[in-house]
Amino acid sequence: MPPTGEQIQRLQNALLAGYTFDDLRQMVRIGLDAELEHIVPTQDRTLIQIVYALIRWAAAQDGGFVRLAQVALVSNSSNPHLQMWVADYAALDFAVLPLPGAITDQPDAPRAPLPFATVAVAAGPFRMGSVPAAGIPPYETPQFELVLASFRIGKYLVTNEHYAAYVRATRQLVGPDLEWDGQTVPAAKRTHPVAGVTWYEAVAYCQWLSAQTGIRCLLPTEAQWEKATRGTDARLYPWGDAWEEGRSHHGGTGTAPVDGRADQSPYGCCDMVGHVRQWTRSLWGERLQAPDEAYRYPWATDATPADASDIVRRVWRGASYADAKAHLRCAARGALFPSRSGPPGLRMGFRVVVEL
């Protein structure tokens, strides 16, 4: 198995506890017979970023993950964190962990037809969450590496037209939050995202679609959503690290067609942020101020217990056109009770993941 996010985090903390930048550069020169600047970018980088990049470089070399820790311990033999790391992991045979962006395998498209386009997200690692900083909520931290299996995700949000097919087939009653004409979608809103569904309704749509197509359709976990949104380079927004006006529907006065703008994310998804808030299948907990202990970062599981109660909030991602810009960052997250559909301007929508 490749190294886990926890093992990488422990080694990073051990190196940070025992090395300054100059010490680190000397350790690499003597122990690895290389120049630090030739291995990882160092200009305009913090020590945390440099150490993380060094570890990821080492993990991409056969045997390099353990070798880096052993070399670091030789150069700093009194470091208790390195001593513990080597004692716990030096005997393990870690598989190579490819560098972000180096993975080329792409999951095949579903064989059966779906009512919307999907895009492929390849298996491999990405960085989830945010580095602690001013204005970053603690529940977005720490930033850590997570390895996901391949999946496909809806290029677009589920539209009113898509959802109407489910309503007709199952004879569901549409609530007023959807702002339809009774049971009928207004003609002008057919290609707008469905907005105003509860978590339970979004899950029911996925179950119905699975039965119709023979494909396993689910709400994305928040980890799948975040990787599909930011790719493997930990960018701040789906399109890069700087805010760009016009790249989202942010600031609009209502919903708009889902195909009205160019792709946002590195994988070709549209409207990942700034249109409607999007349900995930991940759990948050009972308190709004912070996730329950079991669901705090580092994120570890995509399991949603079948008996999770109504008072356990579910995670939403993406933010709406009416949210503050700060909520449109790739790592921003929020939570809502599963029986709620969101207040006006902040209605809940969703997109679908196809697991292969």
C-alpha cells in the first residue's frame, strides 16, 4: 500500500520539529546527494510547503519514503518524532505514491445512458482542506493528502428537467421551495439546476436513477466533490488561486442554465461553486459550529450510516450565487439538516457521482 495521509502528516511534523530551511537543505545534500532546489520548488514557499513537497517527491521514488525518514534521523538523531516514525514504519514496504498530476489512467464512461454528461476523475492522491490562516475556519484544517479511487461525476448540476423525470415516474409531490408551476417546471427553468431539495430527496433521485440505468449513482462524498473541483494542485478556486469575475454565477439574482458558462474545474466540471449549494453524502454532526469528532479532518471515511438520524447534519459544498465570495473556495464547507432544503437564495441542489 502507498503511504497514507496520516503517515505523511507524521513525517512532515517530525521534519518541521527538527529542521530549519538551512538544516533541511544540508540534510538533502549530504544524505540524499542532491540539491533541495533541484528536487522541489523553494522560491516563495513556506517551510511547511517545502517539507510537504520533499516528502511527496520521496514517496514517488521506490523506497524513498522510508529512506527520507532514515536519512533525516541520521542527521538529527535526537529528534523523538523521527525516532517514533522510524520505529513505527521503517519495516513497512510502501508502494510508490505517484506525484499529483502524474496519473494518467481514466475511468471509462458508463456503458448505459445517463441523462447528463459525466467527467472522469482518475484514481490517486490530492490535497484536501486548507492550510491554517487568517479567515480560514478551523473545521477546514489541517490540509492533508487523501488517496481516492477513480470515479465519474456529473459535469453539470442535476437540472429541473432531470428531476422532473423522477417526479413524474415516482409520482412525487413537488414542494413550493422548487418554485415550479405546481408539478410542472416553468419552460424557462428547464435547464436551470434543481434548487430546493432535501438531502433525502437528492438521495432518492440517485436511487431511482440507479434503478433506471443499472449504474450505481450516488451523491458525492465531500472528498470526491473537492477533488473534482480543485484537482491535485490544491488550488484555491476551481480555476486557480486568484478570484476571477465571470467564472461563476456568483452575484446573480437567481439560478441560470447549467451550461451557460465555460468549464470551471481541471476535470471539466461546470458550476462547482457559485450557483447553488450542493449536497454531499458526508456527515457533519449535530452542532453547526464544528463537525463532531468522528467527522473532523483529516477526513477518513465516506461511510454514511444507514441509521444516521435527522439531527445529524449533512455536508454541503459549492456555495450559491448569493453566498459571500469566501464560501466559494474549493475547501469551503457547510452543513444543513437533511430534512431542510435551504432558505431563499441558498437553496440546495446536487450533482451525481458514478462509482465504477
